[in-house]
Amino acid sequence: MNAPSPARVPAASSRLPQLDWMRGLACVLMFQTHCYDAWLSPAARQSSFFMYSQLLGTLPAPLFLFLAGVSAAMMANKVITKATINMAAKTILRRGAEIWALAMLFRLQEYLIAWHWAPWTDLLRMDVLNCIGVSLILIGLACRFSASWPRFVALSGTAALAISCATPLIWTHRMTWLPWFVESYFDGVHTQGKPLPWLFPIFPWAAFAFAGVVVGYFILSEAGRRLQPIMVPVTAISGLAIAGIGYGLDHLPFQLYPAYDFWHTSPNFFLIRLGVVIIILAACDARCRLPALLSKSKALILMGQHSLLVYWVHVEFVYGRVHILPRRAEGILGATAGLLIITVAMLLLAYAQAKWEMRRKQQLRARTVPA
């Protein structure tokens, strides 16, 4: 099955800065969520400050998954300009498998660091990195069974809606015939006998990745290029419309599902969050269009380009044995100071990684130049 001429989806010549900026913003939101959750005292956790912190904490996972879908569309587009859509599918599948393997390695590291007090079942926990890997594998399969770009995008959009709409049923009609570590990939049940809202199963989280494919296709399409001068308002209005549809559906006088759980399984909440994610994309695009005179900082872009590394490392300094502040013992000011330390340290780590990569590329280039 070969794709039609890729001219209708032009290849991107470089990374899109708004996507890296958005990924960097997701990192900062993740830092504040983890830091305040790990370090605030029981009294501080009763404050409205902590409530709003946790509300912002609902954004990083959708942002990361959405951006994974956008990146999958960009990977597919890059391959299709030179090969077939089947080769694009293989590329996405390979990347998904790599991230899933890294997620399992991360879980092994966490288990070994917490030796003697962490249960072995933590090795099989469905965390956000696992979900990103599995979501990319599912996107790769959707690409594999698509004969063209439009079909791939249509299938991705359908998958996003189907996963979202099926989530209430999956969570209330458990697949108990599966081993718990397999079932957990679908509903996040783990070993507790019920879905756990702090895990990241396919339902509903993979829906954000499939939605990202649709948005990524639009960004790369001819229509997207023609709309570049007005892309920011178009994106923002689209996000508002999607969020508005979700809000409107949630306020209908009836519900389609017997078990209503707005914060964890509601398709309406998925639409609202997806709309918010798209509005954030518009804001990031607007930020990157600012003249350099107004703001030359590329800190969030740098952090976004190395988001996997900073995700991996910061967890140890917040939750791990080398945590920089005592657990559940700080006031708001103390935890905020720790958050600033973590943010600056991860930015410096991203900078060091970027410098190392640049130096390595220069060395490899020098070796290939004949004397």
C-alpha cells in the first residue's frame, strides 16, 4: 500500500519551535506538580494553593501525549517524502518500542533504587512513559493499515473519539479474564482491583496522542501552510470550539453512561482538556512569533528538546532517595524554593546535554572530512 504523492503534505525542514516550547512548558508544569505533591506538609496540602497546583497537574500528561502524536505525524511525513507509508509505519512502531523499552528500564531503575521497600509489581506499573510508547505503537499500527495520508488521519481521529467514548465502559466493565499487568494497560487497575486514577492506561490517555496526529497533519498540510499568517487565532478558536463542545455536552440534561466520573473517564472532560491543549499550542506558537527584541530566551525550547532526560532525572531528586527536601514537611515557600532549584538544575542539565550533542556532531563531522 503506497501513499499518494507526498507533495500534498510538505516535509518539514526543521523542528517547529512552538512544539519544543510547548514540551518545555509541560516539563515546568510537571515539576511544580511533583514538587508540591512530594514536599508540601499535610497542613499546606489543605490550602487552595495546592488545589490549583494539582489542577495544573492535569495538563502535563495530555501535553506530552498530544505532542507525541504530533511528532508521529511529522516522522511519518518525513519518511513518506522518500519512501512509502508502510515505511513510515515501521518508523513510528520502532520509536514506540524504543520509548516503551526506556519506560521499562526507568521502572527497573526506580525499583532498584527503592530496593527492600518497593514491591516488585512496581516494575509493571503503567506510567506516562509506558503510555507514550504504547500510544506510538498503536499509531504505527493505524498508519500500517492506512493506504494514504487522509485515511491515516481519519483513522487517527476516529481512534481518538472511540478511545474517549469507550473509557467509561472499559473502567466499569473490567477485563478480569486478563492478567492484571495486561489489564492495567487498558484501565490502570494495577494490583488494586480497581482502576487507579494516577496511572496512565490506554483508555483514555492514548486518545490525546491520536488527536495529536490529526493536528500534526494539519500543521504540515498545504492548508496549514496557507493559514500560517493567521494560524494562532485559527488554532485558538479551534481549541475554544472543542472545549466548548465538551462543556456543552457535559451540561445536557441526560448522561449516556450509567457511571458518571467527570475527572477520570468522561469523554466530555477529554474534549475540554483537548481544547485547552490546543489553546496552549496557539499560545506557544504566538510566543515563538514574538520578535527577538522582546524576548530572546530559549530556555523552554531547550528543555523541551531534552524532555525525556529531564523527566528521567528530576524524579530522583523529587521522589527518589536523593530527594533534596524532606517529604511532606515543607511549607509553600520552602517547596517553591525547591521547585526553583529543580527547574534551574534541569535547565542546566538540558544545556549540558545540548552542548555535548553539538560537540559530538562536530567531532563526527571532522572525522568524515578527508585530510
